[in-house]
Amino acid sequence: MKTRLENIGHNIRQRRKLLNLSQIDVAVDVGIDRAYLSEIENGRTNVTIGILYAIADSLNVSLVDLLTEPSERIKS
């Protein structure tokens, strides 16, 4: 079972790849280091709500989309 941080990271990575964006693309847009984004995507670091909002904006999704466990998402 994945931790909450791992689920958030998974959601970020999945959306980023869906949009064909690199970690550098998102990191520059958000104003963070690429290595920090990698740590977030791998569920290895806690992240502030402000950074999560910025990532959600960069990926054009709601914050809820990043926080929701994959099994809880509504299939479209």
C-alpha cells in the first residue's frame, strides 16, 4: 500500500507524463529545483500546500486531483 506522499507523487508524475512535460518543464514553471520535484514524485519528501497548488496550476488540474488516491478517482 502506498503512502499518501507516494500517491501524491504518483498523481503528479502521471499527469506530467500525460502532458508530455519533463520534470524540468514543471520545475521551472513552479519555481523549484528539478531534484526537489523528483523527490516529491517519488514520495520521499513532504511538500507545502503552496508548492502543491503551484504544481496543480502548472499541470492544469485541481489540487484535489493531486491529493486523491488513484482508486478513488472517477473514471472518465
